[in-house]
Amino acid sequence: MNNILFFGDLASPDNNCTQQLLESINKYESVFNTNSLIGNLEGLIADNSTNTETPILFNHPSIVQVLNFGNAKVLSLANNHTLDL
């Protein structure tokens, strides 16, 4: 049975956060392999430092491969953190 799983507000600003997500996907691999993901990225995908004076939300490029592995089919970027970078 193929279902659609929704997620929102994903922010993974460095490779460590992305690895934690990958570990969760691996733990429940049977769920992710048989369902499709639709979700919202809380910020753009960029290779930036998180060492800034003001908090910013974005996603490290490593998130793309992990979301592909997790069977993500649709991703949205429309949110209030799009212009943080």
C-alpha cells in the first residue's frame, strides 16, 4: 500500500543534522520505502555557515540526497525564512 506522508518545517543547516535525519529514515526504512513524502523546507538549500549574528534557517546541500533516499516526491520552499540568507 502506498500512502502519502506529509512533513513540515524541515531545517537541517549542517551535515550533522542531516545525518540524524538519515538515521531516523534508516530506522523506519520500510515506512519510507513504501510511501511518498511531501514536505516543506523551512529555508533554502545553501552551503553556508551557521555562525552568524542573527539566527537563520536553511538546509545544507546534503539534505537533498537524504530526502531522495526517504522517497520525497514534492518539496515546498514557500515560507517566511526564504529570504534569511
